[in-house]
Amino acid sequence: MNSNQATFGAGAATALGVEAITRNSAEKLLKEKIVQLSAQPEFQWKEGQTNYEQDPDGSPAVRVALAGCSVDFDLWAGLRNPAKVGIYPVGFQEIWEYYAGNRKKRTDASGRATIFQLSEPFLEAKKRYNRVLIISALLPLSKEIFATYNQYVRNKSFSPWDGYCKAWSECNQLLDRGITRLAMSLGSKTRVVVAMNDATVEKISTEAVPLTRQGASHGVCKEVNYPQKSIAVLTGLAQFGVSRMVFRDEIVQGEVRRLMGTLRSIVIFHSDEENTSDGGEVLPISTGWQEKTESLSDFTVLDPQVNSHRFCTYLPGNGERGCGKCLAFCPSDALAKSSPGTNGKYPKPLLDQEHRFWDGSLQFDNGSCCDDRGQLHTLYDEWMCGRCVAICAAEGNRREEAAKLWESING
């Protein structure tokens, strides 16, 4: 464990059967939830196919990261931008207000119905819960799924592989339910646990965020106000590639393995009293860490030291061969129209599109991307693009040194 990491919550002992909530214990429990769920009939394939990636021991290759900060910490400082996470991303206050609004007391101590059914204000809650723990989780699709679909990508087939949409959908459901069950297992009287699954994220975005801050008023990510990908990056679970997709590279049995798939998270409000000095692995989210992850995600930053930590090899290091396969195989050209060159500079045709820049950040060409895959999905309900993901996962260049450096930082 890195010396820069702290411990969270001996209070998790009852739920997890360990002294503290650690990355390993949370990961182990989530693996168990995924295995239990995947045994249900709706996830069983006739051929015995397993859609999620597996570790050498045969368990789901689910990965978990833990990160913590003060309840007053601004999680989205420097990122409130329609070209990044949107203008009004959900913070701890909105998450608390959603939780408190659904936990209002309807009776008094004597069991009588109360006249005032008020939820606890965030300011009051902060007197008891001064810390926040974020658990981010990744359930990657199997390399066989990506390899199969990549054959279609490489052959420039108009259609996707028939099973890709179903495989992705099943992994999405497995993690969505798994993270909910993990959240329930972590609950206690001394902390508030909110599972940021699909249903919760949708409801928070529509119930705890004013109408004037939803949809197009928020930015291009207008469906919801809680960006799971950015949470994964902030917690150190994964990194953005130039494709604007996130993935995780790690060393497994001497080789770099790339994990890409579905993401979910859990937000836990707790107090300092639950912290101990050993057992846990919590990455402190600080202003410095935010700046580091932002630099890694910005491919106009050419600093060799920053680039050496990147999993994505779009900007080649010394003696490296650059990648950029995700751009080359994007059917709508949205990625090529939204990325700097390998010199870190935007080509003149993009710079001339001043309306797409906000505080120096380029808005992703969401219209081209959504029109292409959205229209085809309307015509063929099992249509799914994801070609940038498939080719990156199947044959994207690996940077072993980056995987080692990242492991030394994040444990």
C-alpha cells in the first residue's frame, strides 16, 4: 500500500467480515455478487459462454478502486465545462439530498404521524458525516468478445457482430445489480451508502438537479449529470484514452492486460471516527491529484513525464509506435473531428470551429457520433457501434512502463 493512502472504516467489519473496507475485500465481495448473479437463467448461454473477462483463478476480473475526500471537497473543480463533464455535474450535496429525500421520517418517537415530513438538510448532515468514500468498479468484457467483434471492425463490415450488443448489455446488468448488492452489504447505522447504479443516477439527475440544469442546459452529456467515466478516473481505477473511453492496463502473469467494460460506483458518507491507521487502501482525492488526472486526459499535453503514465499510446514516447486505431476505425469520423494531432495541436479546420471550444476545451463531435449509431439503432434495435472500444481492447498498443507506474501509485 502506498504511504499516501489512508484507511477507511473499521465499521465495515460486520458486513464484510474483515477489519476495514479495503480494495481487496470490496473487490472480493463484488466478485461473489457477480458470480451469484451470472448463475441466474437470464445470463446463461447455451454454449456456456462467459461474457465478462476472468482472472487466472476463474473469477470475474472485476476491479475496484477506493478514493476519499472531505465532504466539502469540490469534486468537479476545473471540470465544469460543457466540453468536459458538463456545467452542472452532481456533487455530494445533490447525492445527499436525493438520499435524505427518500429517508424522511413519517412518524415521531411515539409512532404518531408527523405534520412536517422534512428531509435532513445537507448542512446538518455534514455535522455527522465529514468524509466521503467513493468506490468505483469496472466489470470488463472478455477478450474473446472483443476479439470476435474486432474481426468485423478490421474487415470494415457494415454490421457489428450479432452477439456484441447482448454481451455488453448483460455485463452492464450484472455490474448494475452487483454494485447495488455490494452497497447494501456495506450499510450500517454509522454511515450512509448510496449505490450509484443506473436507476439512482437517473433519478438524482432528474429529482435532485433543477430542471434548468438538466439536459442541454448541462452540456453534451445531457442524459445524466453524474459521469461514471470521470469518477473512475478520479478514483484511479482507469484512464481516458484519446477515444474518450476509459480503460485499465495492468500486469498479469508478466503481460499487459487491457480491461474495458462497464462502470458503476458507490458513494459513502461517514465520519473521521470510522478511520483507522491500518488495513484500508483509500486514494486521497486532492487538488493535485485532480490536476494530474486532468493532464493525463488532455492529449494536447505533451510533457514526456505525463505521457509516460498514460495507458493510451496515441502520443508516442521515445522509440514508440503511435496508435490512433480508434480514430481510424470510427465510422462517423467523430473521433478524428474531436482530437488533436500527434503533435498535440488541433488542425486548422478544427480551430476554425470556434463555436465548439469552451475555455480552450474542444466539444466532442457528439452529433456525428449519435446520429450514426442512434439512427442505426432505431432501424436495427440490436445495433451497437463500440468499434473504438473493440479495436482498442483487442489490439491497441500497450505501454508496459505506464502499467507499472500506475500500479505503484494506486496499489
